[in-house]
Amino acid sequence: MNDSDLQTSVTAELNWDPKIDGDDIAVFADGGVVALRGTVTSLAQRHRAEQAARRVGGCSGIHNQLLVRVLSSGSRADAGLRPDVLQAFRLDRLIPRQRARPGR
């Protein structure tokens, strides 16, 4: 696969995944290595974009240069997040019990 086809395929893969907003992601390919540049709104999107690029045949490497810009609307202070995070840890059976206790 040539670089132009690889670039087109990775772009299509990013646009196919509903959990990735590919509008602000630019894709470049050089010698089978894909570079992702632009902005996303979360670390999860950054990771998913890299995974999507890896799914494309012919991709021999990734340079993930995506920047995370968290939207400020609806943001909460750390103190307000703490109870919700602790509750999520308590409900996740894959996290050992001693790690989910406050104060540790």
C-alpha cells in the first residue's frame, strides 16, 4: 500500500469510529508510518485514534501527536470529582479492594 492510500484508509477508519471526532485530526503517512496531528477532547479519544490507525493494514508505525483540549463547559473541581471516582473504583471488580479505599 502506498502512503497516499494509507493516509486515505486511516482517515476513513477515524471517520468510521463513532467515538472519535475525526474532524480535527490530520493524517500524514511517510514510508508506512502514520502521523496523527490535531486536537481531541479526551485522552480516550487520543488513544482510540491511535488504535484506529493501527487497525489499518500497511501501517508500520504511529506518531501520535494529538493534543488533548478538554472542553471547559460542565467541568468540576477535583474535590467534586473525588466521590464519583471512589464510587467507580468500588464498583469496578477488576480493581483490588485495598486500592479503592479513601486515604490510601
